[in-house]
Amino acid sequence: MRTRTTWLGLSVVALFLVLCGPGMVAQAAAATQISSCMMITEPGAYELVQNLQAWSGDCLVVQADFVTIDLKGFGIFGSGQYGTAVGGMGRGLVVRGGTIYSFFTAIRGGDSLVVEQMRVVNNAIGVDASTGGSASVKDSVFNDNTQWGVSVTNGVVANNSFNRNGTGVSAGQYGWYPGSGATITNNTFSQNQIGIATQGAASIRNNTLEGGYTALSIACPAHIVGNTVFRAPVPLTVQNNQVWDCTFEHNSIRQF
């Protein structure tokens, strides 16, 4: 009985290898290591092994679809708001896990851009995803970016912190790129000149906006639900005066 069971087990393993091939049991390929600014021309996973310094211009130029760059806790540092730290207009760029400091644009991406667990500080623009595709920006910190923390046309901006930016989140239609809708939810905003500015349809939910000048600058139609605004000289402006096309529910606006 034991012999028959042993042969049965070996037969199953052999059949699996024949049907699936050796690639199915091999480990996933290791990420390509990055130790200096470079051009990326192949899809796949990449990871930093040290801090990067761009003395002028761009740092990581992505010319492929479906590239994932994990900063592994390291930083990419510019030399005074010039160039782009990570930029590529292909589909499916993912940037995560580190700091970008002192570029003109920290991250620029095309359709299906994902930015997560990043610290983006002292740039002109934090994330530029305003070219018509969908983007996901989450679990990140945006501080002291002079124009925008995040600029998106469509997609989700969630669970981030925005402090002392020109505009925390700018969302909607820009130029030739129409926006079908952005969802901005569960973020905190403090001391931004404008907290959230939208053009076109947007869902703005459960955000906390404190101080600065204008908390919400909205173009209707939009859904504004469950937000808290306090200590903002201008809590709300409706850009096109069509306030009847907006939905307001369960928001709190207070001086203190």
C-alpha cells in the first residue's frame, strides 16, 4: 500500500512538471537594482539600492509600460526644482516606498499610474497625472510643493496628507484631457493655499481641511459628503455658480 501511494505521488509531481514546465516552479525574477539616475526601457520590477542625486534635469526616465519602481526607503534628490524625478507616459507605472525632494515634478505618469507610500517634498508639482488617464495616489505625504501636491484627471486620491502646498489636490478636466471623475477621500489637508480644486465631476468624501486660504474650490457637478473644514478664511467656492448641480451632505464647517 505504501509503495503504491509513493508511486502515485511521484506520478502527480511528474505530470505537474510536464504540463506546467519548469518556469512555473521557478522563483520570480529579482528586481533590477538602481544605483544611479538612468533610462528604463524594459517592463518589470526595479528597486533602489541607495539614494539618488540628480544634479540637473531628470533622474529616472521610464520608456516602457508596466514598470514598478520601489524606492525601498531611499530618496531621489534634485538640485532646486528642475526636471522630473520619475517620469514616464507608458501604462501602469508604479512608484512606491521612498522620498522625492526638490524637483520641478516629482512623479509624472500616464494611464494607470499608481503612487503609494511616498513622501514628496519641496517640488513645484508632486504628482502630475493630468493627461487623461486614471491614477491612484494613496498613503503618501505631500509637503511644501509650490504648485500642486497632486494633479489628476481621473482616479482615486485617498489616505494622504497634504501640508503647505499651493494646491493640495487639483482634479478634473485640463486642456484636451477630459475628466470623467476623480474620487478624493479620507485625506487630511493643512495650511494649503487651496485644499481641493476640481473641474468636472468629482466625489469629495470624508476629508479634513484645516487653515490655509480656500478649503474647497469646486466646479459642479460634484458630490461633497462628510468633510470637515475649519479655520479656513474661505471654506467653499463654487466656480461655475451652478451650485444646484452639486450634492452636499453631512459636512461640517466651523471656525475652530
